Amino acid sequence: RGAAEGFNDAYYVEIDLPRARERAVGLAQAKIDEEVKLLAGQPAADGGSRPTVNYRFLEQQEEQNRDRRGFIYEITITVDGGEQVKRRTLVTVREDAGVWRAANFQEID
């Protein structure tokens, strides 16, 4: 669960794609790489216009094998003006060379 939450912190809360990529493998890394390509050349949002993001753990998926786990979270995004958007996400982690990393992430609503 710590690997999933470290990924959530980097990807969703801090919006730090390079750091999120370091915490990912496989498909999760490929998704981040694609997002980086899509954002290339776009001006970065200034610090004042970034949303506030929080998440809370909802449940762990039933274990399918020893080296892979899935965790479901509710992500709450608060934008300027206090409007909130809630999403449920699934972060799947797997053991890679003795280190747990995000292998996939997706919205499940």
C-alpha cells in the first residue's frame, strides 16, 4: 500500500510526473511518458492555479498473486472557488527487483 500511496502523492497530489515515473514500471511508466509527450511545449501552470488534491484509501482488491496488489482510492480535487470533483482510482502495484512500484493506474468510475 505504501508504494501505491507514494505514487498517488507524486502523480495526483504534487503533479510531479518525473517523480511519479520513478515510482512506476511497465504500463504505468508508459502512460506517464505519453502524458509528458502530450504536455511538451505547454506552459506550466503557475502555483496559484493548481488544484488541491487529497485522497483516501477505500479498499484493497482481492489478492491475485503474491507480487501484485490493487488498491482503490477516492481522489478529491478542489479547484479555485471551492468546487470539488471526486474520482475513484485503482492503483496496481507489483514487485520489481525487490521494490514495489505502480504497474498501472486508472479511474474506475
